[in-house]
Amino acid sequence: MNKEELAKLISESNSILTRIKEFGENSQYVQNDAQRFHNGLFPLIKEFNDGGAKLLDDSNTLQIGVVGQVKAGKSSFLNSLFFEGESVLPKASTPMTAGLTVLEYADKNTFEVEYFTQEDWNVFVEQDKMYRQCEEEVRSNPELQGAPESRIRSEINKRTSEEDRSAHEMVTSCSSTAKGKIGAAVDIKPFSNTNDLQNVLEKFVGANGEYTSVVKSLYIKLNDERLKGYRIVDTPGVNDPVVSREERTKTFLRSCHCVMLLSSASDFLGSGDVQFLNSRVVNQGIKCVLLLASKFDSVLQDRGAEFLMKGQGQEDLVDAQEDQIKKFKRRLAQIKENIKGNVDIKIDFTAGIGYSLAHKPMEQWDAVEKNVAAQMKRFYPDYFSTDEDLKESFDSLSNVTDIKEKYLQKWFLENKNSIIQEKIDKYFENNITSLKEKVAKEVSELVKQNEVLQKTSSEEVKKQLENQKIIFKKLEGTLKDYLYVAKQNFQNVSKSIQNGVSIDFPYTPDTIGTSRSISYKGMLWGHNSDRFYYDQINTDKLHSDLDYAIESYTDEVNGKWKNNFKEIKTDLYTKLCDAIIDAAKEIQSEAFDDDYFRRIIDKVLAKLGAYEELDVKAIRRSLAPKITSLCKKQFVPASQYEVKKEYVSDELSDGLSLIIEEVKNGISALEDVTEYEVKRALDESMRAAINESSQLENDFVPQLNKVCENYMASLAEKLKEKEKSTNEMNALLEEALKLDALLKKMK
């Protein structure tokens, strides 16, 4: 579909809907029918038009999303890719500073800032109030009087959500100057070069920037030939707690054609990345995904330390890289079955700090860069012995040249037209299919009503009402019995799920090698120092494993509850319909309409649908602080031991064992809390469903009667002036069928 075809489709659709809306405003007999049809379809067609128009307007620009967790190294990566490793894009140190940034070509260098609206900010203020109230309650708790600040902060974090904490951070750091920008129009500021841009960016999106707290998104428009033909969208972290900013991210991703997903090499494709891949990437019809294992140098340092600790000498750097890439590919293979949809995924690695080390003069290295260089020299001396080797090796680790050539240029840009066209085709295919189904359903409803109107007389309406009373009276006890059985089924399913699903926690945490300088008793007197290698808990992996276990467990419980709930509701619906039809057969009335009764029963049972799913997100949010707290437990050896050198390793081993035992106990406690939270959520949904069923037991027949009487009254009103109401219904149906036919032409 092109712009002209879309414009024509929307124009004709809106004309039809406008005429239908007029029926709703002016008709005497089909007012409700017209309003329902218009209100059900107008928002869908508008959303379809907005999304399609944006895709077609940008059909010459390839939009590439850069996504990943906060601290996955997105800013460092983009600085390497576009700014020669200079720290132009500030690193996001907290969720608050993780703004959405768009890089695109323009004739003039400009920097555009979009601020939060007053409505956005009011939400943050309310969340901040909730945080402050919780903090006050914790600090006034007598049991915590005199407790260390770390304990108090931990307790506050347990009782607040990430959204509340982020809002508190934003509101408290917002200066009076920044407040003046809330709700302001977009600021457009020119800049001359990258140094100038860097200074501006620090002010608006830096960790301590004057306006950072009120910036929603920003656009960097560069007179840079390399950006011609595509746009880079650097999104906030995968789980951005700022809802209004997250919505902006979703809007951008909806129009993205391909994605670079950065996943930390030390926790490659953790549960958050997999969830994001499904919910935000594949679901938006994005077919090309470049998975980049970021901070690749970090995982190589871990391997080097482990080799030395185990007395295996030094691993070859190339062998380490190849083996690590194989591990990444195996991880992707493991989660492939959880990725919904047909998507082309390629894997590679990058190390933003590597590019910086390779291209910055050594005298300009900061403390972190110096430490990384020293570690890599120690673990892989053959590749980092000379200054020339060091720069060459770090440049290779950054992989920036390959990423530019293999993926940005060859995969993305050389296939730009086909990638864009495929995205456009898929968007229109999916949305037109959805619209067709919705319109067809609404038209079918009108057709049925029209048929009833055509073949029914006032006498038949009276007869139908009399028959209903007989049917409902005859079935009242039976219907209550069915609802009672449904209540029992809800209860049994809840118990069955609680007993049948278990959590797959990593009860023995993985360890990772490291080293530090430790003093020990000398042979005769005093102390000597040496570097000792020891294990400590791999807290990053533990956090990822716990997250994944809880996500899998809650998803499984929710899936079983949802499936069983649907089965119970479907069975109840079928039995109720069959019971009414069987009773009606005894009456043998030509005025009985079984389709009509099915629709009425479906509407009356609709309230049960509210309890079909558990709020698994709320469960995970409540458990997140507990996981974070548990993963902070770490074995930190003393800097000095009062034993001889040969016994230091035993001391280190004993210390690690104590921490591991503490973590095991913590995981066991976490399991109890998780099972309790899930049980509570199941019980709440089960009780709500049972309460609703109990209410229906008492009200089902009266509700059916009420809905039926309203429908019959509406039909009777139409029958008073049958010719006029028939004309109105035919005119409404004619317009609805025009919309149906219009969409059927679309491929």
C-alpha cells in the first residue's frame, strides 16, 4: 500500500463512519446500534492510519533501534560507532538519566529537546508522594530506630516499586529552573561541533545535568553524510520505569525496521532481554535483529582470572573469543523456542571501552580504562605486550569496524529498500486483517438484528417475552447448579496449580574467579603480602537465574490458570446455552431465537473474564527488591589474615562456603515468599471468580430477564413504526456493508 492508497482508504472509511455517526445522533430507532458501530471502529481506524502514515512518510529512511538494559553499554557503543569513541552521548548511570535519543541527518547541526508535559509530571509527583509516605512509615517504625541507614534504605526499597523510586529521584533532583521547562515547547539549539554538542548534552541528559530530570526525549540532527538514509534511535533501558517515556519508546519501536540489541556478555540474553525481544521487537514486526554481546572485554577478563586461578596458565585470546561466541550461540539456541515469530537474528560482540583504549592517547585514559588495560595485559600478554599490539587488540575487541561494514552497511543499508518494504507490507497485512475481522463481526450483528426486525411482529415479541418467563422459571434451579459446579471447579483448579507447579531455582549459586592482594603471617615475624586467587559468587548470573526462574514459574502458573479458567467459562457457557435451547424445544415456539440467547448469555458472563489472568507483573515487582538484596551478598576476603601463607586458601574457601550457605538460605526463603505471593494472587483471582459466580447464582436469571426485556423493548419500539425503523436499519446496514466491502478489496 502506498500513500495515495492509504489516504483514499482512510478518506472513504472516515466518510462512511461520519455518516454512521450521524445516524447515532439523528436516528429515532437505530441510534444505539449506530453509536456502538462507530465507537468500536473509529479508534482502530485512526490508529491504523497514524501508524501506516508514519511508516509511509519515512519510507526512504531506515530506522534502526538500539536497545538493551540500562548499563548494557549502549552509549559507549554509539559513541564508538559515530563519534570516534569520544564521550559525546552521556552514559546513563540511573533509570532517570536513560533518555530516548534520536540521531539523524540534517543540513544543519541542531539539538532538539522534548520535555515532559504537566500531565506526565503530575504522575511523577503522585508516585513521589507514595514513596515519601512509605519512607516516613519506615523511618518512624520503632523496630528500626537506630538501625544503619543501609538497613533502612533496604526496607524502603522492599516496600516501593521501581516506578516510585525513579519518580522520587526525578522529583527531588528537579531544580526550580528545570521545573520551568515542564510542559514547555520543544527547545531547538544549534551546535557547531561534537565538543559543543557534548557540553549541551551533559546539561540536558547527563547524570547531573541541570535539566535531565524533565527531559522526555531528544533529537540530534547532524550534518554527517554517514547518517544519510537512516535514523538511529537510542532507547532507554529495556525496563524503563518512566511510563510516559516508555510509551514514547514503544512508538519509535513500532516504526523501527531493524534493531541492535545489546546484551551484557557476562549475562548474555538474560530474562529481561528475552522478554523485550518478544514483547517489543518481534511483536512489532521487526525482522532483522543484531544481537551484540556488549562489554566483551569484561567476560574475557573473567576467563583470564579463572584460568590463572586454576593453574591453567594463560588462555589464547583468539581461542577465548571463539569459545565465548559459541556459548552465546548456544544460549540463543536455548531460548529460540521462546521467541515468537519469524525473525532473522545474527550474533556478534562489541566492547565500547576497547575502542576508546585503541584510539585515545594513553595519557588521557581514565582510571577504569587503565585498569582494563592492565588486566588484559596480565591475562593475555601475547596480545597486549607492546603499545602497538595493545591498540590493535583493543580495536579488534571493540569490533566497531566489522559492525559498521558487515551489519550497518551490508546487512541493513544494502537491503534497506527490501527491509523497509517488508515492514510496511507486514504492518498493513496484519492491521487490515484485524480491521476486516472487527468490521465483519459488527456487520454480522447488524445483519442479525435486521433479519429479526424483518421477520418479527409485535405479537411475536409478546410471545417471546412470555416464553422467556416460562424458560427461565423452568431453568432457574438448573442454571444455579451449573454455576455452583463452576465455583467448585475454580477452587479445584487453584489447588491443582499450586500443587503441580514448582520453581526451578539455582539453589547452589555459580562462582567466578578473581584475585586480590592479601597479607599473611611471615615465617618468623611480621606480615608479607601476595596476590591470591579465589572464587566469589557470580552475582550477575545469580540475579539473571533468579529472575528467569521467577518469570518462568509465574508465567507457567498464569498460563495454567488462564487455560483452565477459559475451559470452565466455555463449559459453563455451553451448558447454559444447551439448557435454554432444550427447554425451548418443549415450548416449540417459532418466536424463539437461539442466537439471540447465546449473545445475551455471553454478555452476562462477560464479568467473569476480568479474573482470567493473574497480575504476574505485580508479583515480579514485589519480588525484585528481595532478589537485588540477596544478590548483594558477596564474599569479600579480609585484606589481612593471621595465618601462614599455606593456610590462606583454606580461610578463603571457608569464607566463601559461609556466604554460599547464607545465599542458599536466602534462596530458600525467596522460594517461600514467591510461592506465597503466587498463592495469594491465585487465591485472590479464585475468590473473585467464585464471588462473581455466587453473585450470578442469585442474579443470573434476573440479569438475563433484564437484558432480554431491554432488547425486546427496543425491538418492540422499532416494530411500532416498522417501516420507518426498517428503512433506518437498512440505511445503517448499507453504510456498514460499504465499509466491509472497502476493506475486503484491500490485500
